[in-house]
Amino acid sequence: MDRRKFLKYVTASASAATLSSSCSLWPGKNAAEKPAGKPNFIFFLIDDLGWSDLECYGSNFYETPNIDKLASKGMRFTDAYAAAPVCSPTRASIMTGKYPARIGITDWIPGFGLVEGAKVVPAENKQFLPLEEITIAESLQEAGYKTCFAGKWHLGGNSFEPEHQGFEMVAGGNSWGMPKTYFSPYGHPKLKDGPAGEYLTDNLTDRTIEFIHKNKSQPFLMFLSHFAVHIPIQAKEKYIAKYKAKAAALPQTDKPRFENVVSEIATYKTTKVRQIQDDPVYAGMIQSVDDSIGRVMKTLEDLHISENTIIILTSDNGGLSTAEGSPTSNLPLKAGKNWLYEGGIRVPAIIKWPGITNPGSICSTPITSTDYYPTMLKMAGIALKPLQHVDGVDILPLLKGEKDIGRADIFWHYPHYGKKGDFPAGAVREGNWKLIENYENNLVELYDIERDLSETKNLAARHPEVVQRLREKLRHFRKDTGAKMPTSDINGDIVL
């Protein structure tokens, strides 16, 4: 028996004890006895979408009526986190239910490596999602689900693409981290070009709708992973014109468009962070994503399967605000993509489960990317696989209106440089406390997130006992997950 089959066998055996509780949504029946009751899943993963990029999260410039409608029918999470401040690690955590450190993918693939001005040598970064991992798609497929992946994969190419990880139908999923262009012809080896000038977000939406029509009579997982709103920042001309006019009509303000990122523990030169949302091209990209969500939701309604379809929407990291054109602002959050400040890791998250989530409800309990895997299994009435989604927590109680899911801490490990002014670091959130530890110099920052969402007051000197406790938790986390660390020099001295 090869390793992959062995892991599946062991995981299934270890999960047997949880079967009765995981099927409690349908009393007296198990998943095999009620195939018609299995909900469909649509998972919208938006690339680089910032926490403040939606109207329902406070944006006054971008327009997202369809996503707002989704939030009004489901639950909106205020304290949802990506498992990493960059894309590939978060995507791996969603697929596996494991922290990126445990998988070995802790940076985008392939990553920048050793950059100019680096103080330490970045940690090793795995270049693909191992086939030994049993993805959420494989688990649902084993339970009779039809599966489809459309859009950005970025977890390896060739034999490590989504069709080797449980997805039967694939449109666009390969090693690419960004498109060459958002307008057809795309030049993408796994995506059929549309008519000249067709917009990529529309193309992926078309593929999604085709899959839904084809599989409307059976349970399905549709994973729509938009390349948008990642660079290159390109939008439809009609939307650019619309938002140029909107930007021109904004009230005059003395507020600067960029200010310095204030960090007591960074060793970099001054980095500027965007303060105002007024980029018309980025706004147009967001509207096209919103159009996509609206088209998919209308399809569900037209096919009369909306009430049996669970929708999850989130982002893989915070908005791009400190480099590469800095198209958005994450205020009131600090910094953005590639940083372990809130702007880099706190993301939008909305879950609509008809009949379960209270329409328009808001949840402030922290959740993270690893949690979707076990939660989706419970939603589908499928036995949990605790040896697989070892770091995920079932958030079903939150969706039912409860406040506690029995988790004390959430961790991050980013031992790399992202060329956005950031630094290699680790972080932990314990209740309202959040500690960031710089791997270059071992300095720390401590914040009370509830009272200081913008992370402006470093309380490390005032609360040394909290610092000591949280640093110890980080050390234990790194040991438990086998986290790869940076080295202090080319001779291989280990940091921390």
C-alpha cells in the first residue's frame, strides 16, 4: 500500500468515532442514507481582496452590491484571518486544514528567496502541495460530490495541479500566481481563450455556471478562485470611466494618499502605505468580481438550488497597499499584503447556509483558513478526518449563533521577505492579545487588538508577562508544526 492510500486508510479509521456527531444535522440518518440532503458548496476565493475592500466591511468607494446581498443573507465575520500574509500558504491551508508551517509552504511559490538588504537567509519553501495531503475536494469527492476548480491554483504545476488533488473538472488551475493579462487572448495553457477582449473574471464565471448547470441534480463543490484582484491591475474601460468620475467627485481632503508604516521592530527603510481608496482601475476589478458573485447567485436561484447551496467567500491575504502600485488601502488596519500586521492577514469572510445562518448576522469570534475544511465536512454530514485537518476547528457552532469554538490561539509563520517593506516574522493571537516576533532581530510588538485595531500602541514593555507567555506559545507552535526557520547567515546559524 503506497503512502497516499495508507494515509487515507488511517485517517478514515481514526474518523470513525466522530461519524455520529458529524451527521447530527439529519437525526437518525448517516451521510450515505441521505444523499439528496447533502448541500452543494460554492467557495469563492478572491485573490488579494483586502478587509476594507467591500461596502459591507466599510468601503465608501468600491461598490459591491452582490457581495453585500450575500452578507445580508448569511453571516459576516469581522475577525476572519488568512493563514498567511501571502497567497500559496493560505491556499494550502484551505485545501488541507493545516497551518502552512506544518505543510512546509510558507511563502508564495516560488518566492523571492534572498533579497537585497536581507538580514537573515529565508527559510526553505516547498514548491508544491504534496499529493499525500487529502484535500477537502478529495474528501467531498469520496462522499459522492462532483468537483470543479476554476481560476488560480498556485500550489504547484504538472502532477501537482488540482486534477491530482480531487478536482474532476479544472479551468485555469496551474502553477501561475497571476495572469499575463485580464483580457483575452490570455495565453494561459489551461484556459480556453474567449472572444478578443473578453475579461478573465467573466470567463471563469462562465465556466463556473456551466459546471453548476451540468451538476445541478447532484451534490457538488465548485471552487471559484479568481485571479482578481491581483496584479496586473486591469479593468473594463466602462468601469474605469465610472470610478474616475467617482474619484473626481470625492470631497477634498488634506489627508495624504500615502504615509509611513510605523514599526518599532522592523529593520527596513521607510515604507509608504496607501491611506485612501480611490484607484479607479482597482475599483473596476472589484466590481467585476462582484458581478461574478451576482451571476453565480442568480444561477442558483434560477435553477432552484439556492436553498441547498452553502456559499463561502473569503480572501487569501490582505490587500496590496505597500508596493507594486499600492492600489488599495486597508485602513483602519495597519499595512497590507506580506505583513503580519492586521492589514496583511485579516480578510473578509462571509458564509451563507440557508436555514442555519441567521440572515445578516455578524460574528466577531476569530476564525482562520484552516477551519473551512472540518466545517465543510460537518456541513455535509461527513466523518471528520482529524489526522488531516489537524489545525482546523469546526466553526459550525458560530454559524448557529454560538460564540465559542474552544480554540485559544491562532498562529502565523512567515520566515520570508516579500519585497513590500515587510520582514520575516511569526505572530500569535490569544484572545485580544496579539504578539508579532521579528525573526531578524528577535524584537517583539504586543497589541490589544480589541482596543487598538490599528496596532498603534506597542504594549510589550508594559506587559512583559504576556510577552513571555506568547513567545513561549510561538516556540511550541514552531516545534509542533516542524516550522522551517530562517538562518542568521550563510553558515546556517539558526535564528531563535
